[in-house]
Amino acid sequence: MRRLRDYSLITNNTFGIDAKAKEFIEYDSVAELEAVIPELRDRTVLHIGGGSNLLFTGDFDGVVLHSNIQEIEVTHNGRSHVDLRVGGGFVWDELVAFAVANGWSGVENLSLIPGEVGAAAVQNIGAYGCEAKDVIVSVETVNLTDGSHRTFKNEECGYAYRQSVFKNELKGCYAVTYVNIRLSKQFQPNTAYGNIRQALEGKEVTPQTVRQAIIDIRNQKLPDPKQMGNAGSFFMNPVVSHETFERLKSAYPDMPFYDVPNGVKIPAGWLIDQAGWKGKALGRAAVHDKQALVLVNLGGATASEIVRLSETIQADVQRKFGVSIKPEVNFVGGSEKQAGLNL
């Protein structure tokens, strides 16, 4: 276990914000987590993952927890599928690489998404037509108040687009210790989203080639957080009513869209681009010039500059299209109690 006071979180968030935590605790096992829970009861607690889906808006006046549980175990290996039990601190993309190397499919479309497995289960990460919920069987947790254990079956996790019960009604209550995942041995490629199919032209379609295509696509349009601070997709794609969609489609015939069960999904990046923000900056915060969905730290940006940019973009999109876009990134203030939200 590692315990540090007045700890700078600059390397624990991909925006590169130099916020400080009153105390930082990194645990290597469930037993170590259980040991510190009694002293957390009267303190503000934030459980983080890789820090790739949050924005610290100030110093954190409490305890920041981080899992370093790195185990990965095959718990079932059958004819049609394989089950894995993966530690919450295991890097998500390393899980994807492990699966693909073994010829198991189901997560290849989620390649190169930053963050850790525990937080992926909280956030319900998704990309290129797939979501974490599609492979999650159950989520093992520890209650941060009394140390009790609870395993949530997939259907108990309240999964929806970038949502889960851990982000809503049970926010701040549990730390994810292990995630149980089921992968298929019978590959059924999902190449309909984006330009995956185009990237695979002339190639054999395997989990490995799909993974590599997605890595190439993401590297072409998404900045490396080590070079330019960012949290990946900053906004969620809005889902609008069919009435709103018809109005927009009439005005913008080339607008991309995706039919979903509760309406029509419009790419937020397209809305931001059409509102004139792609490649534009406010102070030291900017919209990436290759992907309008990504806000970047040009160097030394403060959280307030990033917040101001995001709020200005939201207002301009609302004004131009009559559509509300909401941040996917979680804002964490100095004393706000949250848990396990970030990637």
C-alpha cells in the first residue's frame, strides 16, 4: 500500500491539471482496501482509475483512492466462450491486447481506450458500436462505508449509454475490485461503425486486424495525452426525438446520425464542428483540430479555462441547433464526494 499526503494528482489525470489531494492511498489488494475503510467514514473520498475521464476543478480536500489490483484470471474456458476475472486496476487496453492475442473476441472494438478495468465498468465505456456492458457478466465491489462485499450482476448495474448505477443512485458508495468478463471464441466482427470497414479493405477480418484498424483510426484523430493533455471524448453524443431529428435533417441534409431505441443519436463532434469550434481556442484550452469532440490543454491550462471553453461550446450548440450536449467527463470539485467515476 502507498499513502501520501498533500499529493499532486498531475500524473493521475490525463488533462494534466496540478490539483492536490489531502491524502492519496493506493492499495494492492482487497484486504488492504478493507483495512483503510474504518478511517474513511468521516472523510470525503474519491476513488479514481486512470484519470482519463475527469477534470479536477480544484484541490481535493479528502482522500483519493486508487486500485493497483492487477490480477487477471481465466475462470472458465469452454468451447464457445471464456470468462475472465480482472482486477479493477488492470489497464483496459492491456486487457484488450490479452484477449486478442488469445483469439478471444468481444472487446477489440474498444481498443486504445485509456483507463482501467474497474472504471470502465463504472463508466460503461464504448466505441465503434460496442460498450463494456456487452461483455461484463458481473462487477465485484466493496462498500466504502462498512467494508461489506457485493457482486452486481450485469442487469443490476443499470447500464445505459455512458451510465451505470455506480454513477447515479450508488454514486460514492462502492469501489470496484474485480470485473468478470465473458469473451467469445466465435468471432463475429462489428465493422459497421465509422470507417472500420474501409480500413479493413483487402485484409482478412480477425480480432487482431480489427484491433489494429481501430488503433490506427484513433491515433490519426486523437491526441496522445502525454503530448497534449485531454480526456478523450469530452461530450456525450446527444439522443434527440424523431421530431427534432426531422427538423435538423431538413436544415442539414448531410448530418450524420444513428438510430437508437429511444430516438436518434447525433454525433456531438459534428455539432461542435458545425458551430465553428473545431481547432479554436479560448486561452490555453482548445478544441482539437482533428476531432471536435476532444478538448485539449495547450499547455498550462487551468481547469477554469477548460470549463469556460466547454460551457461556451454548449451554449453555441444550443443556440445554433436547439440541442443540448452534456459532458462525458466528470467534474470533481474540492469537496465533492464521488467514487470510481473516472477513467
